[in-house]
Amino acid sequence: MSSAPYVLRYADENELAGEVSKHLVNTLAQAQAERGAAHLCLCGGRAERMVCGHLASLARSGSINPAGLHLWWSSEAFVTTADPSRNSLATLGVLGGALAVPPANIHAMPSSNGSADPDDAAYIYAKELGETVFDICLLELGLGGRVASIFPRHPSFTMQSSLNLLAIGVTDAPEGPPEQITLTYNAINRSRHIWGLASGAAIAGCLADTLRGDPRTPAAQVRGTDQTIWFVDRASAEQVPYFQCDL
């Protein structure tokens, strides 16, 4: 597991998204050069969609081979395939035709159309995931320090230490649809790179708790095997000390 996370701070959400997308292109291209394929785990959310918007523009440069790119998701609403609350639907809509990933490489979480319940969907997704290691896992910081669909003071978080599963069903979720699916830390923390996204003043306290390693904060428990970075904007980092060098 990598050492403590470090922080890259940007003026606003748009600058953050643009810089993350550049890092994505470089890191995914390097993974493809080294291993022939790259596995990217997406998270949904406003900041991630902005990143994907920039990524769609950069992808036209040809630096990434779409045929060697696999897309995964860390969490999903357990709703019908066409429900607009699905993270995968929103993300793929943003990427559009700019990144022509083969359908077989798009690993969306199961919907309620073909699964009996969230636990069944999580079991199916865990089997599909198998031994896959993500080259990059994007995680957007939510209220209370939520990441994926791992919520503070909720069984999705409090039961993590006793789980050896890669994905679980979530019920009575405090945000979003009541039924969801999430990867567990077992799957997330075997990622080579974990990149957290934090934007907006509403989560400033959550980001500070995360970087302090607060054991009550879900986001504080994520750590990549090679690297963990938090990409943050000025508003979200208002409680995080920093030093400015003008040399």
C-alpha cells in the first residue's frame, strides 16, 4: 500500500477537472504501453462528469487506444437500465463517441432489470471483476466523507472490516436511491492509483477529516498500492493547511 496521500490544489472545479483529465490520459497511456490494456474505475458525480468531458476532448489526440481501455464503476444506483440516476448512463453520455470503447470493455454494474436485488447484482459484478486491478480508481468525495456508496454511520461502512467480498448491495442509503451497489475496500484498495476528487465548500470539513485519517470517515480508508492523490479545489480545501511558494 502506498504512503500517505498527497494533495494537488486548483483554483476551481473546472481547472481541477481539466488537470485530472490530462493526468488520466498520461497514466492510462502508460498503463497500455506497459501492460497492453488499462482499467479505469469511474465513480459518477458532477466532478467526474466534468473530468470525462475534458477527457473526451483530449482522447481525440489518439494517446489512448480505446480498444485497450476497460471502464468499471465503483458504485451504482440499483434502478432500471434507462434510469437517469445511473452513474454509467451519465458518464457514457458525456464520453459520447469521442472514446469508442468496445461494448465488451464497458463493465457497467447490473441494473434492476436483470437482478433480483442489490446483493444479487453485487455478486454478479464481483464475479465479473474477478482478479482485475484498476490502474486508476476515481472517487468523488461526498458529504460525511462518503466515497462510492460507502456511507458514514451506515452498514456499508461499519461492516467493511468483516467483509471479504469485492462488492455489496446497499439498502436504506442515506443519499440517492435507497438501493445501490458498491465496491468494497477490498476491490478499491488494490487499485494502483486512487485519485480522489473534492470540490465545493460543503465538503471542506470532510476533506480535512479525510486527510487527517479520521477512522469515522469512509474516504480516509482508501489507499492505492502505488499512489493516492486528492485533487481538490480551493473551496473544498479551505480547512487544509498549505504553503504557497512564489519562486
